[in-house]
Amino acid sequence: MPVKNEVSWRAIISDYSGKGELDVPQSLFDKMPVGRNIMTWNSMASAFARRELLLLARKLFDKMPIRNVMSWNSMVSVYALNGYMDLVRELFDLMPERGTKPNDITFVGMLTAYTHSGLADEGCRYFVNMSKVYGVQPEMKHYGCIVDLLIRAWIHIEIGIVDEVRSQVLKLEHQQSGYCVVLSNICAAASRWDDASKYEDFIEA
């Protein structure tokens, strides 16, 4: 096999793992004759994660000599999709301690985890703190996550949290009315008619 440098090894590992084949890329990874860089480590860890081999993915993640935000996001996302809320929190809290700042993809993973766990109030607080605490401005993908979270847990949410979310929604330049419709429906489903009417006023404004 004409493998001459680390770029070639990484390309082959990514190609095999992308096809769902793990034996070959793992063997190549273990036998790499040159130093592995962070992209090679990320490729192998992501291959395990895509196959939901979470213990192997985490073992490799923990062995990484250096990690970037992609490394962290990969593990946060796979834990989120599989419902491991405690592990998502653990990794999120470790990120700044290990010198990595959460980014927009990190928060998609976090909000996804809260959506699956049904912890609406806590998830909404993370959403509100995205910009306030972490300096990450919410994008449409984050609003989509938070609306999904609110819909799934509409009976149990605190109306004050919904108000905070609405204040973030109203900062959008586009599609404000669409999200206010959702917030109004959430309040109506919880029989909070005055609050539902309040959101309707924003739609009509």
C-alpha cells in the first residue's frame, strides 16, 4: 500500500470509516508509522461514534494528546443523540477547563440533548446563556432546537423561561412571527391564555 505520509493515512482512514468499515481504519490507525495529528485522531473517534461504539469513541477521545473543538463536539453530539445527558454535561463543563471554548455546534449538541431528555427549563437557560455567558450568538439552527424542546415539554415549562426565549427570538430579523406562533401555541396548550394572547399581539404588530 503506497502510504507515504500522514495526509495519505488520514485519507484512507476517513474513506474506510465513511463506508462503515472499522477493522481496516483501526488497523491502519494503530500501525501509522508517522505521528498522528489531531485530524487523524478526530477521524478515528468519529468513525466509532458514527457506529455508536460509544465506549471505544470515548476511550480514544480520552487518549488524544491534544483536542480541538471538533473533538469535543463529536463526543457531545453522539452522547446527545443517544440520551446520555450526564455525559453531555460532563464534557461541556470540561471544555473551558481544558482550554476549549464552546461554539455554535457545541450548543446544537447541548440543546439536542435537552430536547431528548425533556429538561426544558434547563435547556432554555443554556439557550439564553449562549450569548450572555459564552458569547455565541444564536442562529436559526439553535432556534429550531429550542422550539422543538418547548413543544415536547410544553406543559412543564416555566413561563418566565419562555419569556426569556421570546426576547431572544425577537432579536431575529426574519421569521419572528413564525416562532411567536409556536410560543403562543405552547402557552395555549398549557391553558395560559393571557400569555398566549400576549404572543399573538407580537404576531399582529
